[in-house]
Amino acid sequence: MRKDVIAEKLTDIEESVNLIKENIPENIEEFVWLGLVKDGIYRRLGFAIERLMNVCAIINFDLKLGAPSSDIKIVYNLIENNVISIEAAEKIKELRNLNMYINKSYYMLRDDLAFERIKIVLGYFDVLISEIKAFLERYEETKNSRL
């Protein structure tokens, strides 16, 4: 298991989420007028989500869970192999869908909808990172007990 690579990506996620939390305003009115800061929030969120998907793909590959046809199949592989919970998988899918919405409709994006979703999903990252770290600890314990 490439724990160092995963740890680096988890750190990237934490840094991005912290930057978003530091810069996202309390209300939509302020958010709409942020300009480049708003763009940075969208980009950092996308970066964090992509890193999360990378972590899932690395775990899937390193555990030899098969060659999935999509990133959602990776998530299902992780559920089936007790890497993540169903609740975590739902959060990952929601994050992925939000990222696709932001990327595909960027110039027609409804800032009010995006703002509300961002405020909700920021808390998901802590839960997901904790689950991934807990899995890595279980994996190491299992690996060490076989030696």
C-alpha cells in the first residue's frame, strides 16, 4: 500500500479544505461578489475532490480490487471490501457530483446553490479522511500480524 502517497494527498485535501473554510463567507450575498476568491474556492474544492478520488483509486489498485470502468465502480469496490462505509461512499458520490456540476456548468453556475452545497460538504472531508486513515491503520495491523 502506497501509504506515503496517500498521506500526501490527504494533506493536500486538508490544506484545501482549510483554505476554503478560511475564505468562504457566512452568507450568499458576500459569496456572489467574491470574484477571484470565489473562483479559488471552486478550484480548491475541485482539487480536494480530485485528490479524494485519487486516494480511492490508489487503494483500489494497491488492493488489486480489479480494473473499474468508472470512479463510481472504484467506490463500490471499496464498500465491498470494507475499506469505506456506505455512508462514506454516499458522501464521496455527492462530492463527485458537485464537482461535475461546478466544472460542467461553470459559466452558468448558480452561486446560491453551489454556496449552500459547499457549506454542507466541507464537513464531509473530515469524516472521509478519518475513515481512510482508520482503514490504513487496520491494513497495517493486518499486514503486521501476518509477519
